[in-house]
Amino acid sequence: MPRRIKTGDQVVVIAGADKGRTGRVLRLLVDKDRVVVEGINRVWKHVRPSQRYPQGGRIQKDAPIHISNVMPLDPSTHKPTRLRFEVRDGVKHRIAAASGTDLGVVGKK
């Protein structure tokens, strides 16, 4: 199954508590079909005192959400869009279904 979302993509959350919000994909958890999106699904993590956190306490971090709950953002219309794939000059490209905007080459970061 083709990966429609890559690290660094702008995405829109289409389900859940953060529905309608946009953010940049920080990480893909391929084995669990989840993504970490900047500023989305923020949770509190309680940490013990350590060298990194000498005081300990609570920190906020972005938790993963399921990949089916996000859609790529079309850069020309600023709306969520489905993707299709086209081969141009022997290179596979991701294309926004609604507007036809090229979202980049498949397989490159």
C-alpha cells in the first residue's frame, strides 16, 4: 500500500479532539500506522528527576495519532485532499486529487 503521507508534510486532522487543526508531520510510526503531528494530540508526561530534567515534573509532548485521522493539505486551496500517483519522466509523483498540484516525489524526503 503506498504511503500517502511523508515526514514534513502539512496535514489536516479529520477526526478526534483536534479535528480541523493543521500541523507538520514530525515522525511516521510505520509499523503501528501512526503519525506524530506538531502541536496535535498534546499530552502531559510525568518525568522523574534526571540529568536532562533536574527538577522532574510534567512536560507536554505530541502523542501519535492514527494515520487514517489525517489528510494531506493541498497547498493551493489550503483544504484537505486525497492523493493520486502519476509517473512523470520515470519518477513517481504525489498529486493532489482536487487541484492537480504536485506534492513531491515518492521515496524522497
